[in-house]
Amino acid sequence: MVDTIKGKAVIFTQGGPTAVINASWVGVVQGLMLNSDIEEIWGAINGIDGIMSENFVDLKAQTAATLQDISYTPASQLRSTRKKPNADDNNKMLDVFQKHNIRYAFGIGGNDTSESLDIINDAAREREYELRVFHVAKTVDNDLMENDHTPGYGSAARYVANAFRGVNLDNQCFGGLYIGVCMGRHAGFLTAAAALGRTSPEDGPHLVYLPEVPFSLEQFAKDVEAVYKKHNRCVVAVSEGIEDDKHTPILQVLAKDGQLECDSHGNVQLSGTGALADSLVNYVKEHLEKAGVVKKLRARGDTFGYVQRSFPEQSPVDREEALGLGRFAASCAQSGNIDGSCAIVRVSDEPYTSEFKLVPLKNVAGKTRRMPEEFIAPTKNNVTEAFMRYGRPLIGEMSPIGLLDFSKKVKI
């Protein structure tokens, strides 16, 4: 702990947006607003790119009503970047900090953002420039170390759960196969959230495939066949990051010449297309029809994409925790702390309660948390009740679904 220091504060957001990322930085602004040591509060437009180009907006000058509305708004009003700072970037940012007497830096983002802040922090120490650096956790992937969960996940999980609730009811009408591909290259939390929409054991998704578990196309086809024979339909949630036991992306295994998009290095693009969903549908369709399970399978695959992370309906818990974590970051900066990552810790499941803690930046920077084993069903194609207990409080109460009582049929 050290004494606080007079100067300006800068807030920036990095990486993919979420439904509550604005709530996080609004929380920081609210926490800093009445502190006399904080002379001004600036928002950097487009993350660290905005710092280097001195592209700032005055956040202290915004009205309370404007900030309140922004806290309900999805995606990042401060815009974003995925740039990772190099030595030249660090020097440019520190030059800007010194020029404007910026002494407090708050970055809202995931593990890449925490790593960027850690790099900036080390550079400031080398220059012997007194700077207070704080990371405010954010990511729909829910893959940050030291966190029970991260702001952004609850709202994205709520969207996924609701989407699969609707898909399940749609699938009941005509039967057939539905495969939905969710975000999650290395961690399966968001895909697992599809299960949170179930209201009965018969509901889909009947199968859930996570990147933490090696994926076998042959076993996948058998799993779908078993479900289809039982229910005459099958709903599946799949992570975009599924790989085989040799760590080869399944999309690459299924690839045919000219079918997939590649980057400039020739690497298969896993997200941003519907290729994985379509390829899995075609694979299972061919299997079931050849096996004689169905003559002609009614099948559909969708890739959820960006809609998961910036859908304009926040989980109430997610919103309050995002605001709270931002305010906590502000309080840490004003309590003599010089740096750290602000994280969420779960206190209890029933009733659900959480608290915030400050952890070393290096504990989070550049690291990836994955789904714990106790959340993954022994069958490797579903989630456990432990995950359901974990996830339910985070998405908030969902609207009721009414079901006909088919036992009350008219007797003719």
C-alpha cells in the first residue's frame, strides 16, 4: 500500500464486446467521480490505440442520466482493439501519460487485456513513472483465472440458454436434427449454458460437446443416433473449438478442398462462418440415412456468432456485478493499491452471493481457465448438475414456458 497520487485517470476497453462491458467502466467512473485526487476521467477510444493517438472523451463531463443509459447498453461505447503493445507502443503510451499527468489506468477486458496492462505496468516501473494500473475482468468465454465467473458471461449465457429453449420447442414441432455452434475456442462455459434452458429431462440440448473433451466424429454420430431413436429428434450444442484427440480442429478434419476459409498463413478459420455447423449436420445426416434410422433427415445447423455477446438483454446479476466490479476497481485505486486484477469470487450458491477481490495481474495475464472436470458429465457429451447449480444464478430468472397437458385429449 502507498499513498494516493493526484492526476488524471484513463479508462479503456479491449477485445470482444459484451452486454455489460459499458456497465463495468461506468462503475469505474461512478467510483472515481467524487475523489479529489482524480483531476479528470478520460475514456480512450479504441483501447490502447486511442491512448497512443491521444483520442480521448471526457467521461466526467457526461450526465448521470447518460451514464445510466450507457450502463444498460451492449457492446463498447468506447470502441475496442485487439492490439497487444510492443516496446514502442509502451513508450508512446507512457509519453502520453507523462504529458497529461495520467496516473491511473483502468482496462476492461479478458486475459489479453490483463497481459497488456501487465506489460504497460512493467514498462512504467522501468521508466520509474508512478502509475496505478487496474484490470477489470470481462469476457463472455468465462475463461479468466482467479474468477468464479466474469462479467459478460452471465448475459451471453442467458442468451444461449434462451436460444436453445426456443430451438428445443421448434424442434418438438417437426422432429429432426438441430446443431447449434457456440463461441468458445478453448473453454466450454458458453456452450454449456445451452443446458440452462431445459425445463424437463426430455428437453434439448440432448447433447453438449465442449472443447475440454476430445471429440470423435464416429462417437458423435452414435450419440445422435441413440438420442434420435429415443425421441425421434435431437438438439445438439457444440463449441466452435472442438478438437480430436490429436488437437486437430474438427472443422479441419471435415474439410474438403475449397470448402473452408483460411487466413493469410493458410490456417483454417474456425469462427465467422457456418462451416462447422453445416459440416457436422452433413456428416450425421449421411450416417443416419445410411444406417436406415431415417429415410430423409430434417436437419439444420446454425452458428450463433456475435449475437451471443452483444444481445441487448442483460442478466440482472451480470449487470449488477459488472457495475460493482468497476466501483471496486476504483476503490482499490483510491485505497493505496498500485496495481492488480479485479475478480469475482462466489460466496454461496443458495442464496447466491458473491464478492470482489484484487489479485496480482500476473495471475491472470495471458492464462486460460477451462471447465472443471466436475462440470462435465462422465459420458463426455453433456454437463452435470454441478454446472447447472453454478450457472443458474448467473443468467437470472427466465420467463415461464407453458406446456399443454396432452392427457386431456377430447374423447370422440
